[in-house]
Amino acid sequence: MADGAVDVLKDKREAVRKAAYEAPLEDLNPARASLFRDDAMWPVFERLRAEAPVHFTPDSNYGPYWSISRYHDIMAVDTNHQVFSSARGIALSPKAAAGFRDPNNTATNFISMDPPRHDEQRKTVSPALAPHALAAMAPQIRERAGLILDSLPIGEPFDWVDLVSKELTTMTLATLFDFPFEERRKLTKWSDAMTTPPGFGGGAANLEDLRATMAECFAYFDGLWDQRVNAEPKGDLISMLAHGEATRNITRQEFHANVGLLIIGGNDTTRNTISGSVYALNQNPDQDAKLRADPKLIPSMVSETIRWQTPLAHMSRTATQDFELGGKTIREGDKVVMWYVSGNRDESVIENPNAYLIDRERPRQHLSFGFGIHRCVGNRLAELQLTIIWEEILKRFPQIKLLEEPKRSYSIFVKGYEEMRVVLPSRA
């Protein structure tokens, strides 16, 4: 990034910090995508954790909502599905999206369900992500990681997000779906459209483009469903849904909702943590040197990166009854936002939380996968991909040099990277 651009970004972050501490507490609103794009949201969460860990925003682009910003309060919400329901959405949705949604379509995916339907549908796809399935998949992931890394240009700038992070995760997701491999980048396109507001980054250009993109996605998966439902059951996710006792009779709209969940879940966590690890190690060269001196630290580094990056910034719930938390009364029907990105930096729980320490004593102490019945079903697959890609990186490259500040996602949900320019000086 040019010096002028760096200075502009620095000025933006300093202005946010000043405003975050000068504004009336009731005016704080962390749900602003521009804050995440500029990596400038940290002081807002610092003040909320210190002064109002259970905080109400009466109006925003996403409507009124409660912010839960401390680690243990987030755990209390996440593990209490009886009071804090997922059935009315698991992420803040902008008011502008109301024109895109069909008010008569109430279909949902299993993460946006409460028991017992949640448990039944989650169990349908869980075998594809069970330990034995991952063990069988690991050699293929390693082979593909090697091919990706061996194809990278040496001594020439390139976009790490595009050539590595997206490619590895999309290859793995295509395998899970048994999706036509040569068309796998459609999965990337559809994931970006679902997680980025129209007109920003890799998402759709506008609402009409978003409608067309999602129609393309769901028509494609309808075709896969029709193929699999009339064939013998197999181990891919679409076949599991088409033949599963709890899912074979779901509506097409509900199938589409589950497809969306699986595409986003299979893409964003791993993709943005792979990119985040490169960024973090460049920002902390002492940790990079420590990792290269002792590759046995890779699993610990992976967990620390998942905490430090927090690839999904929040999840939301809806209160089913009045409930007191942190001395505040949350009313029935209120939207409650668990800011994982804040809980993972909670000074009262995690020592020196803003530091990136790959040999942290308890690296798996983080909120990034959630807790309770909605804990990420693919968390072990994400860790597996990250572990393998770094094992293969260390065999090949003595350095991955970040050339400029990355372009971040314009999103309050996916905390990730659109572009990250790097260069590989030479092979080991």
C-alpha cells in the first residue's frame, strides 16, 4: 500500500478511536461494515467490554439490537438455546435486504432452527465431517495443497487470497458436495454474493444481480438434488440431504437455505483464516521465526490464528422471553448479537488478547466456532485444512512477504480479506 493510502487508513482508525470514547455510550453502534473494512472496530468493542458489556443500540442499518461483547456473556447466550433462539436468523440482516427477501418464504437452514429439527438435520450431514471421513480426505487435501503451492509464481507479486485461500477451500467444498470440479469457482462466487452487500467487494453488483446470482446457484443445486435423489446414496452432502430421513422431504426452499449455509460455512472460515495466518505472521515476524524453527507449533498456530482472526465476527439470536443479563433486561423478541470478534479479545479471560502468540498456553480457548448445539459442524475440517496447508508451506517457502495492507471484506459478518498481495522471494 502506498504511503498516502497507509496514512489515510491510519487517520480513519484514529478518528474512530477518538469518536468511540467521546460519543455518548448509548450512541455506540459496532454494526458498521466500514469499521470492519478498515479494521477500525477495536476501540468500539474495548469501550463496550469496559463500560457496557450488554449494550442496546436502538437503531442502526440492521434495526435495534443488543451487543454482547464479553467472553462469558457470549458463552451464556450461545449455550442457552431455550431462551436465545436461532429460528429467527443467526446474523444481523440489513434493512435494505428486505426488498430482496420473499416475505412468504419462511424456509430456513438447520443452523437457524431450534431442537428437535436442528438436531435431526445436523445429524444428516455430520457423517461427512466425522473424524473417519476427515482422515480419508486428508491425503487428497494434502495433494491439492501441494499442487496449489507448486503452481505459485516465484519473485512476482500475486494475490494470496485468490490463488491459495480461495482455491484450497473451494476444492475441498467441491469434494464435499461432489460438485463438478472444473466449475468449483462458482461456489466462491455464490459464497461471496451471500456474504457481501451488493456493490461491495466480491459480492453482486446490485440487488438485481444478487437475485440472478442466487437463482443460478439454487437452480444448479436443484439439478444436483434431482440427480442424487434418483441414484444410490453416497457420502457427499447433497446425497445425504436427498436421502436423509429428516431431510429427504424438505421443501426446495429449505434445501436452498441449507445449501447456502454449507457453502458459506465451507468457504469463509477456512479461507479467511488461511489469509489471516499470512497477515498475522507478517505482522509478527518473531512468531514467524518461531514457527519455522519449530513446525510442531503448527496446530497451536492454527488455533491462535482462528482466535486472533475470528473469521465470522458475530452470530445473533432472538430472545424467546424476558431475560436479565449483565444487569440489563432483554425483552422477548429482541435481537441479541454475540460479537465473537470482541469476546476473543476479552482481557478478563484471555491474557494479552491483542497479541498474536503461536505458543499460547491455551490456544483453543476461543469463541470462533461458537458453543452449544450450534457449534460449527465443520470446525475439525477447517483446522485440518489449515494444518495441512502450513505443513506444505514450510516445506517450500522460507518466507511469504506481504507487500501492502490487504483489502478487507465490507461486512459485519464475515471478517475476512478480498485481496492480499504477496511475493515469494525464493524456494527453500
